[in-house]
Amino acid sequence: MWLYIVLSFLLILSSESRVAEGLRSTSLHLIGTLDEMASSVGNYFYLSEENRQLRKENTRLAYENFQLQDALLENIRLRKILRFSYSVDYDLLPAKVVGFSPQSQITGLLLSSDNMQSIKKNSAVMTADGLVGKIVKLSGRFAIAQILFDANIRVSARVQRNRELGLIKWDGARGLLLDQVANTVRIEVGDVVYTSGMSQIYPPNIKIGVVSEVQEQENVLFQRIRVIPSVNFDALDEVLIYREMPR
């Protein structure tokens, strides 16, 4: 590229001929084209449609696989064959993580998508690994997603092994707490926690994390249960927004 720049500059200084003018125009066009190509590298909106569809399908399969796992456990618990019918009534909209929330009162991510106008407030946000959070603000092709590390977020959750209900909240550091679980309930390290579906915001069976520590607290009704998030919030570059489709 620099060779063309130097050549064009020399021709500008040394020649007024039509040939030189043609070379200058060609050089500038080529330089502009190369710069435009270079600037588009890594730009989300120039990713191939195939790549976006693969990410979307990967998240969809992970989510549906978790639903099938839960249905299998339910069959075992009921000790009979259930007629399990499943119909897809949702879509997943890919969105690029372009930064952090510009609003200090919200711990979250700034998302971008050309189809953001089809998203509603409080739509769940996820990846193939699990739950990220929810949409709290929308403006044009941008949205703010409140993540699980926000002090004000609460998610109705269920333990996969025994189907006990609890409430997920931030632990104040880089983890989560499963709250509102009585000391009489047996929770084990390694238990998988996922969304209960007992909410108008979060659909059921999105993985949240894995129990890492259980502490029974004296003179307190509820246990202190630490949960490691299944999503690595430090490595997010793209998410999927849950979008309900008309039935």
C-alpha cells in the first residue's frame, strides 16, 4: 500500500500528463479499496450469514438439549412413559457485544443488531453456555442487557437433580448465590441450576450454573449456596436474544 502512496505522490510532484493523472486516479482508487477492506476485518456486520447461523444453531441446540435432559429426568421420576411433545415457538436473534452499559446504575452489556426493533424489553439473553441476563433498554439498533452480576437482578431457578426452587442473585464478586432454599433441603456440590420458567421474563431450562459450595447457617432458615455461572462473562463477543414467536 505504501508503494502506491509514494508512487502517487511522486507522480503528483513530477508530472502533469494524462498518463500520470490516470495512474494517480488508479492508485487512489486502489488505496481506498484496500483501506476499506482492511477496516472491515473483524466487523460484526460483515460476518458471513453462514457463521451467524452456525452460532445461532449452536445455542438453540444447547438450549433444546437441556430441555430434553429435564424431560428425561421427569420421566424417570414419574416412572412411566410420558407423551412428550415439543414445538418450537421462539427464535434467537444474534447480537454483537459492542461495549459495557453506559448507565452507571446498570451492570450490563451494550448490544447491537440490525433487527433489534423486533426485540421486547425483558427478553432473555443467552449463549450456548447458558443465561447471560435480560434486555432492560432499547434504542434503535442498540440495547442494554442487564447481566447476572447486577445487584438488582433476580432469577427464579430450579435445581436439576431434585427440582428444588430457589432465587439466583449476584454474590457481590464473580459468582452467584442460590437463595431461598431451606436448610432442610439437600443441595450438593455439582448440582446443576437452571431457570425454572416460573417467570414472565426467563423461559424454562436455560442453564445458569453449577453449585460450588453449600453452607448451612445457624439461626437462619435458608442455606448459603454458591453457584459458578456457566457463562464466562469476560469472554463474550456475541449473544443470542430470546424472541417469542406467534403460535
